[in-house]
Amino acid sequence: MPYSRASAGSPPQRGAFEAEHDIALPDAYRQFLTHIGGSGAAPFYGLMPLERCSLLVMNPREEPGTPCGFDEAEPGGHGRDLFLHVIEMGCTDVCVIEVTGPLTGRVLIGNSDGFWGPKVSSATDFLDWYERWLNHMSAGRDNPALELTSPQLRAHPDRHRMAPKIRLSVTTPRKVSQNPFS
């Protein structure tokens, strides 16, 4: 899918979003919006424009050891850690940036319904994570921790194990016996 870079978000747009949701966007994400662009190329279905982003909270675990999902944050209910949904991964999988809490600024991926995850990226912030994705894509590499696959790696997974093509030579047909047991 081709992407076009959206113009960088203006400080008034960011300010309005922050005021509406009573939050401060993590600095690295704010720098991205200011200097690079408001949406466009990114893993999965691309980076959503800020006006389409939503705040999420992590579901409490029903049973210890089970994965947590994400729910829409209640307006004004900032008693829990908040996550900004920035990339749609498909189905109910999401890519988020923690806005408040111990991992503020870090990128996480998970499933809203709690089927798996969440997984915290080892990148220190959104800019580090995004630059890593760009470097991996330009080098044609894959990064399972970010669940990224470059277009060059979409070949058959067993391509290296597939048998070589067999060259058939045309020969004269053999006389076939009428008796199948001979």
C-alpha cells in the first residue's frame, strides 16, 4: 500500500488534542508530529493522524497470568495508565504509546481483547522505534519483536527448502505392454 506523508501537525492541533484529553503527549511523539509528519508510512496499516488516535486503558486481568487487553479510556478518568492508539494492526490488534505511567513514551503492541500481549518494545521512545522500523525496512530485514515484515521477505517461508525445478527431456515413448503384470 503506498503511503503519502501527511503534513506535520501544528502546535495548535496538538495543543487542542492535549487539552481535549487532559494529557501531555510524550516528547518524542510530539517531536515526530512537529518535524516529520502527522501520519503515513509505518508498520501494519500505517500511522493514524492524531485526530483519529484514541486513548486506551489496559484491562484489568481477570485471572493472574492471563494477557491484558485494552479498552477505550473514560473521559476524565485518568486514574489509570493511558495509552495512545497510533497504529491500527488489523482485527483487534493495536500499537500504542504509553502516555502516562511507568513506560511513558514507550511503544507497545497488543490485542484489545487480551488474546495475546501486550509486548513492550525495547526502543526507548517512539522516535527510536520508528527509526528502527525505517532501518529494518530499508535493509529488507524482519524484526519479530516489532512484528515487522519487509516487502522483500514476503516470499514463501520455505523458499530455501523447495526442490529445484526438474528439467524434463523429451524421449521417445516406450512400448507399453498389454499385460499389466508383465
